[in-house]
Amino acid sequence: MISKNKGFSRLVKASIYSYRGFIAAFRNEAAFRQELLLAVVLIPLAFWLDVTSLERVVMVTAVVMVLIVELLNSAIESVVDRVGYEHHELAGRAKDIASAAVLLSVCLLVFVWISVVFF
């Protein structure tokens, strides 16, 4: 099937879908709200701190990475839950792996911020 949406129309529709995704994550995912609050604090802090431009970029990137990974984790959890709530080894594995990705992104954030601020 060939998409009828091309050019600017496609960009507008994609933006609407992305906006809806942000709203859904904010309304339904407590972890996303917590990480978004952390981003609201840390991103301005990165601009306030006396660091190089490259360090600031890395600090902000680490914060945004946590949000991106959390969105992907939430998407995976939603799909798995849509398929069914009964326990299945593969469904549990998918959720656990996605959760591990969030943990690694948070560890990266902590490592980057400690490295830049204290060393």
C-alpha cells in the first residue's frame, strides 16, 4: 500500500502522532512523569553549570536518552499487555529486557553527570 501522505502533510500527521504519544506516556506512565520532572530540573541545571559546550551536550543527551528509552519501554509494555495479561515467558522477558534498558540509561545518566560535575 502506498501512503497518500507525502511531504508537509506527512510531517504534520507524524507530529500529531508523536504529540499523542507524549500525552499518552505522560497520562499513563508514572516512571515517564518522574523522569520528565528530572529532565525539567537537570536540563536547565546543565546550562547553569560552568561546563564546556561539549560537556553540556553530553549531559543533556544523557537526560534525553533516559526519556527516549522510557518511551520505548512503555511502548513495549503496552504491546505486550495488549496481547494478553496471562503470564508468558517471552512476554515477561520482553518487559524485563526493556526495563533493563531503562536502568542502563539511568546508570549512563548518573555516570555522565558525576563525571562532568565532580571530575
